[in-house]
Amino acid sequence: MNERALHFLKALVERYIRDGQPVGSRTLAKDTGLDLSPATVRNVMADLEDLGLVVSPHTSAGRVPTVAGYRLFVNSLLTWTPPSEDDVASLRTRFGVKCDAKSLIETASNLLSGVTHLAGVVMMPRHEHNVFRQIELLPLSEKRVLAILITSEGEVHNRIIGTDRYFTPSQLEQASNYLNQMFTGQDIGEVRKRLLEDLKRAYASMDQQMIQAAALAQEVVAAAEQRDDCFIAGQTNLMEFGELASMERIKQLFDAFNQKREILHILDRCIAAEGVQIFIGRESGYALLDDCSLVTTTYRVDDRVVGVLGVIGPTRMDYQRVVPLVDVTARLLAAALRQ
Amino acid sequence: MNERALHFLKALVERYIRDGQPVGSRTLAKDTGLDLSPATVRNVMADLEDLGLVVSPHTSAGRVPTVAGYRLFVNSLLTWTPPSEDDVASLRTRFGVKCDAKSLIETASNLLSGVTHLAGVVMMPRHEHNVFRQIELLPLSEKRVLAILITSEGEVHNRIIGTDRYFTPSQLEQASNYLNQMFTGQDIGEVRKRLLEDLKRAYASMDQQMIQAAALAQEVVAAAEQRDDCFIAGQTNLMEFGELASMERIKQLFDAFNQKREILHILDRCIAAEGVQIFIGRESGYALLDDCSLVTTTYRVDDRVVGVLGVIGPTRMDYQRVVPLVDVTARLLAAALRQ
DNA sequence: GTTAGCACTCACTGACGCAGAGTGCTAAAA
DNA sequence: TTTTAGCACTCTGCGTCAGTGAGTGCTAAC
């Protein structure tokens, strides 16, 4: 594999990323600045096509990179440069305000989509040690109780729970005191397990009071434990790209975004990997994202990976710019969460 | 204005709603069952066109209803029938689970979009008397405090607030005790006003402790007061309608949905009106919704209007079916909130 | 008031041709 | 051996053109 051929491939991919049109031999000959004739370029192109790095959509069109072409481009042909000072500065200021995890996640995905003009997606942080801090049970009406659970990370979960019987305020206070005494400082997962055991024991001993208290706590703890959620922003940016622009295609994509399930599944697979990951076209393994690329990276708090964030865009995205931006956003989000 | 002409108009609108194609005299002649020739129908059509109730897109096309045509159809030509038992039953069961206002709102908008195949939108309930019930201030880290406010409606608001100085847990407890004593049972709006006054007075007397406590409370109370929010579901349904199907058009619409501001503004205007409101085409006054219709109604808790809900779809929507569904959804939501 | 007849208009479709872009191949030049 | 010029060829895209079908408006007869 020729040095020059690689140079041509690089020029071709860059050109195609720029204007989205198949690139012909004449254009490419000018682009590279090597002062070669179009005919020569054609020969090289034919080689690249044999190698499966480019294709032409039809006989008399220019060439377009294949997935393998993009892959080679991204792996070996690109030198990553840090994002522009301006971009970093504007990101940094927007992360300035201290607030809760949820808002930070939302900010991050908005920033990602804003700065890349793609769709930004951020997973909620998953704290390995999510610690029970305090529970509060409040009477709301005849048969409804408001349960509030506060974890050590400052997350607040609340649920309204319908009950079979009426609880007096003092009964609820007693119950919450009991729960707080028992569980404060323990891992949420642990708490859930122990609550289930308690519930079993209480059933056995027919301790109505206990049953109810444990059942109430159970519900809100369950809510706190399943923290699988993500934010997606800037979906509409994807409508601007001609290659995705069939209405049907976009609808499927948006429906998937709304469901979130598939997206979460994909992100989940990235959490194990180190550093920035790039899935080009069908590499992601999801038919939905066939002509999309996904750039993700993990973010960490206290040196532990807690989540994934990234962007979704057409395969024809400006990797050179996008990848460093995703990387730096992850760092900034991590810093903001660490506070 | 002829009785028969109205009959024709009705048939025409119904037909157009069904297949979205301009309706010709031949088709209409068959549709009405009056056994008249196409020529006669043409005469009537010409009259309707003079009255501005229908137009033909071009010389040799059939007729399409104008906004005025739809308006007449909706106001005088339609008899509202209750929604099908099946629809109501499926709605009712989905509202069955008791939970907090936010989830109910979300459910409602999902149901609306699901059952009508349009975009569903629901405003958060606005309680006129949103009463301060309890505040909790918890230390989170060096200079961050978690503030939790619970209102009488069982809504929980929490914010993480960055502070200039360190607070000991007991200081925070003292502050929250003070705030609870002062404000429990009072209207949130009132509380906010009084907090501002307190803050002023505290500044005058240089009471640092007070200043900080009031400032903390202030933030979370502010968050609780501005309850302007809404849920929009099923946006992608709108992509299925040919008449809105230019990508650019849809993008604008979706961007507006994401912004929410304009949508909230429109819904706000509906809150004063009684019963179901229908805005056809440009009647809404928003260029964005030019070829969309908006069907809204208010929902009430304890005989007080607290919010608005409805659907957004193309002008060519099945009003006969949609309007009763919006109506019944509002009732069901109200019932679910009342529990 | 209703209808038949007729001329007319307009969108849509498919055929045709043509220009433009780009290719592959071959043979000559470097 | 590599590069280039030349040439035939193949597509797409665009505009033109005629034919068809759907539908209209008008007029005159029923």
C-alpha cells in the first residue's frame, strides 16, 4: 500500500466530509497539490476501490469513502489536534454553574449538540456506591404517602405511593426514623436487598406496621437504584444532512431516540472501553445507525468511570473536530460533577 | 345559504380529511348519495368557493376546504359523539396507577399522541395555592448545600446551591427549623415575597446567618414557583402527514417544540377559555402552525382550572374523533390528579 | 332548478435528447 | 516503469414535448 495512495485517500475523505459530493479525479488532482493529472489519480482511485476503501455510487460519479475507508482515515491518517481555545472557553463557562447531576447532564448534551451541530447524548452517572442518606415519609392525603429518598450524592428521589390503609403522621415519622436508623450510610443496593428480607420476615411475623414501612421504602429505593437514563439533545440537527434526509429514515431515528432503550444499550457497551470510541456506519451493529457514526467516551468521577457521553451524526462528520470536542466535554463534565 | 350546500361542504371536508386529495365534483356527487349529476355539484361548489369556504389548488383540480370551511364544519356541521368505549377503557386503565403530577402529565401526553396519532401536549398543573410545607437543608460538600422544598401538593423541588462559606450541619438544621417555623402553611408566592423582605432586613442588620439562610431558601422557592413547563409526546407522528412533510418545515416545528416557549405561550392563552378550543390553521396566530390545527381543553382540580392539554396536528385532522378524545383525556387526567 | 355537452386548463407521466461529469482503457511519452 | 493524453463510454440531471386524465366553467336544452 502506497504512501501516495494514502495521501489521496486522506484528501478524498476530507473533501467528501466538506461537501458531501462524490469526489472526482479532476477535483482530487487539484486538491492534493501534487501536480498530477486526473488520469493518474484515476489509476490510484481504482487501486483504492479494489482495496474496498472507496466506491463510486455509479459508473460516472466520483468516489465516496466506504466504512473501511473512514476507519483507515480515522485510525492512521488523522492527527488529533486539541479543540480551539474559543470552543473550550465557551464550554467551560457554560459548565460554570454548580448544580445537580441531572442538570449537568442536560447541559452537557446541549453543549455537545450545540458545538458539533450533531445530536448530543449523555448517560446519567452510575455511582457504584450510591449511599442511603435519609428517607422522609409524609402523609399526603387519605391513602397516599409521599416518600423522599436522599442519597449521598445529593440526588433526591421522590414517589407518591398509594397505600391500603391510613397512616397517622406520627406512624410515618416512626417508620422513617426506623428506616433512617437502620440504613443511613449503607449502599442503596444493599438497602434494597435488606428491605426485601425485612419484608419477608415481617410477613412471617405478621407485623403489619413493619410490612407497610418496608413496602413504602422499597418503592422509592427501587426508583433510586435503577438509574438508567440518558439525555439526547439536538436531534433536529440531523435533519440538515442530506444523506439522512428521507423522512422515513429520520422518523425511525427519532423514534429510537424517544424510546432511549436501544441508545442506552449501545452506550452501555462503550462503558467498558478506555478513551474515545468511534463507531462508523454499521460498525455499531444497529441497523438504525447504518449511515450514522457514533463518537463516545467515558467520563469519570474520583477515578471511577461512571458514565458515557458522545454524539451521533452522519458517517460524513468532521471527526477531526468532533472527537477532541467530545473528549474535552467529558473532562469538563467530570470536573463539574466532582465539585 | 343553502341547506344542500352545507351538506355538500360537510361531505367534502369529510372526504378530504379521509384521503387528503382535492375532491372533485364527480366523487362528491357519489359521496353524498343525493343522486345528482356532477354538473350540479359543480354549481354548488362554485357558490361555496365564492363564499370562501373552499378553494381549488389549480384550475383543473378538485376543491379543498379553507380555514373558514373547516371552521363552519367544526362549528355547525359536526355533531360530537362520545369516543368509543374501547378508547375510553384503554385510556382509563393507563391512568390507573397513582403517582405524582409529573408522571401523570407525561402519561397524559403519551396517551393523547398514542390514541390520536398526533402530537400530544400537556401543561403542568398550576396550583393557585401552592403551599409551603417543609424545607430541608443538607450539607453536601465543602461549599454546597442541598435544599429540598416540599409543597402541599406533594411536589418535591430540590436544588444544589453553591455557597461562599462552610455551614455546619447544625447551622443548616437551625436555619431550616427557622424557615419551617416561619413559612409552613403559607402560599409559595407569599413566602417568596417575605423572603425577599427578610433578605433586605438581614442585609441592613448585617445578620450573616440570616442572610445565608434566606438566600438558600430563596433559590429553591423560586424554582418551585415558576412551574411553567409542559410535556410534548408523539412529535414524530407529524412526519407521517404529507402536507407538512417538507423536512425544513418539520425541523422548524420540532425546534419550536424543543424550545417549548412558544408552545407554552399558546397554551397559556387557552387557559382562560371554557371547554374545548379549536384553532384551525393560522387562527392560532403563529406562523409556525400555519397548516396545523390545535385542539385544546382545560383540566381542573377541585373545580379550579389548573392546566391545559391538547393535540397538535395538520388542519386536515379527524376533528370528529380527536375533539372528544381530548375532552375525555382532560377529565381522566383531572380525576387522576384529584386522588 | 337540473342536466348534458363541450371547450378548456392544468398536473402528471414517459419518451427523447442533450450537456456535463467522470470513468476505464489504450497507447504514447517520460 | 510510471505518467499522461486521448477517446469511447456510461451515467445523472435537466429541459422539452406530447399525451392522458381529472376536473372545471359555461351554455343551452330539459
